[in-house]
Amino acid sequence: MNLWRQALELARGEGGALATIARATGSTPVPAGAKMLVGPSGRIAGTVGGGCVEAEVIDGALAAASSGAPIFQAHHLNADLAGDLGLSCGGSVEIFVEPLVRHPAYLAALAQAAEAVAGVVTTATDWSAGPVKGFAPLAPGASELPAVELDPGRRFLIERFALPPRVIVFGAGHVGAAIARAAQAAGFRATVVDDRAEFADPARFPADVTVMQSDVEGALARVTLGAGDAVVIATRGHREDATILALIAPSAAGYVGLLGSRRKKAVITKALTSAGVSADALARVRVPVGLDIGAVTPEEIAVSVAAELVKWRRGPAGR
């Protein structure tokens, strides 16, 4: 779900507002940077915490959309209030609510953010002289800076973002399709590849899942794999899996998983080693793919794979 793109569509059309958690301290339901998109009839996508916070933010968003001026809202979640509403307790959030306006520079910044893999969006907090919103590429090393912050003078909201990792699933059968859907639901950018038209059917997947009808060579001609990409191989047979793995194992992909048993791993590894694929490339392949939770059904396997993908994405410090 690309909120920048959805915000752009609203700004160009019926209007609305975009709420962003500019600061969060203590224990809060969602972190700084979380967003909620509000249309004329209420919340459309995203969340800033639920409960009374969200209800008040929606009211503020509708007011901002009507006035054409941004506002700040502060919410404090004491233990009693949080307990009554089922929210995390003890924290506070400051939320910047901006109207979505049909202003050329504003629309241009949203359009750039919607198409970018990473970037910095800077929004003025005072629109008395008109809306100010800009986009710039994310500089090297900027990923170590806060995802969102207010400048010292509170004149600008600065947001740094990078799209979540991409997961490419080869094989759109029952298991592969379930893995693609689970990865997308877990926040990854999911792509599923199959050479069979009846399986590579976009109607079988959520709108945010990219579907390719292609063989592995055709897919790799369209996609350049990098360290931020994950690949899961779940095709209809050992031979197909081996063909794909021979090309994917030596690639730059940060995660490579193969659906199957340890015996399958041994058979395919032996064959590919004989064919000249390096032992180091094959050693990093996760077989069986997914965390060991005793999964049996396609949906359970998909949960185990999505969980392992989250663990890979977050790393040792991402608990």
C-alpha cells in the first residue's frame, strides 16, 4: 500500500488530509512516522493508533481539509485511558495533520515520493504563505537518521523513507500464491512469477501484488536483484526449482529460500554443484524455507515463510 500515491490521488480528486505522527514518546500504539489518510467520509488507509486518538484525528483532518491549513494535535495516553480503550499506555504523540491540496508544487512532491524507492519529504508546518512540500533523494547514510523529525524551529516536518524489501516468489500454485499474499500482508513488496497464464492471473492476488507471467530468464531481465531483495522458490517441480536456483543462488539477493525438504536440498545441491554452481552460493539457500512451526497447509507454510522474512528484514536487533 503506497500512501503517497493514495494521497496524490485524493489531492488531485475529492481532497482530504494526511495525518503523520511527528513525535512519539513512551509507550504508544504506533511509532513516529505512522500515517493515516483521511477522505471526505473518514479514514481511508493507515492508522495513527486507533481508539479515541484516531477519532479525534479524523475530526481534525476534516477540519484541516475544510480550512486548507495544517494543524498539530497532541495526545497523551495515561494508563487509565489506555486501559479503557485497549491502547498501549504511558505515551504521548504529536500529530501533524495537513490538507491535501491541488497545488502544483505540492502535487509534484507527492508524485515524486509515490514513485521513489527512497527519499526525503519536507513539509512546512506554516502555510500562511501557501503550502510548501518538497522531495529529495535519500542521501547516503541518511538511513541512520530518524525516520521523521521536526526541525529545531518546528518550521518543517522532515520524513525519510525507504520502501520495504521486495519479495519475489517463483511459482504461483497454492503455496506460492499463499506466500505472496502473506508477504504482502506483512508489509513487503510482493511479486509472484509463473509461466502459466492461469496461475499468473492478477485476479488471484491483492492489487498491491505484482504478477508476472514469465520464465525465470524473462523475470530476471525485468528485475535486478539486490541485497534488499528476497527470493522464494516454490514451483511445481524439482527440475523447475533447480533451474531457477542455479540463477538465483549466485545473485545479489539478500535472502534465498527454497520450498522443500532437506532431502530435496541434498539432491538439488548435488546436481547444481556438478553443474558448476558454487558451494558458497548454495550454502546460503534456506531449505526448508520458513520458520519451523510444524506448518502443513499452504496458509500455514505461508505464515512460517512470512515470519522468517520478517526476522531477516529486522535483523538481530529488530525484536
